[in-house]
Amino acid sequence: MRPINVKRVVLGGVVAAVVVNAAEGLFALLMKSEWEAAIRRLGLRLEAGPAAYLPFAWSIVIGILTIWLYAAIRPRYGPGVKTAVRAAVAVWAFGSATFALAMGSLGLFPARLMTYVALWSLAEVIVAVVIGAALYREDSRPEIS
């Protein structure tokens, strides 16, 4: 089995993170009034500061880990879109879907808004991982026996 090409995992992961963040920005604009109402209802004030960059940095980590997962499951499922979608759905289920379910069921955010979050994030994660995975190539070094 060939070793995972770490440089390509990082490249694909960073690109996937950029795609997700662009889609998140669009979603925030489309759902601005719903988010503002939900934040107001909680009595919170969002302030810009260094911590505001943490979600972007974390998305890079998640992007890299997701493309690593894609690379790791490629030998079993083969390269391509179907394998990228498998990796994307797995990461979405453990991250975005779980978050949306928790926030909606605890009543912290409206269930309707969290449903939109879950569905939007599923679409954006699939697109991002397919794009990031398209950049992945196996290492050209010979296989290790």
C-alpha cells in the first residue's frame, strides 16, 4: 500500500476549507435576519476579536483531516467522487449534523434554522471535499512492501 501524500492532503484540505468558508459566508448573508433574531433571543452580543478567526482556523484542520480520510479510504473504495462523498458525509455526520441536532434539540437555536444549517452544510461539505479530493494524488514513490 502506498503512503498517503501529505502535501496533497494539506493542499486539498486547505482548498476544501476555503470552499466551506465561502459557502458559510453566503449562508450567513442569506440567513442574516434569522441568525440575528436567534442571537438576540439568547441575549448575546457578538464582538469581533482574535477569537473570531478560530472557526476559520478550525475549518482548515477539519478540511485537512477530511482529505486525509479520503486518502485513507481510497484503497478500499477507489479514487473519485463517490469516495469523496463518503468521506464528506462521515465528517458532516460527526460535526455539522451533530452540532445542528444538539443546538436545535436543546432549544438554543430554532429547530428550523438548525435544519437549514444541517442541509446547507451537507451540500457545502460535499462540494468542498469533492474539490479538495480532486487535488489529491498518490505519492509517486514506490509502494512499501
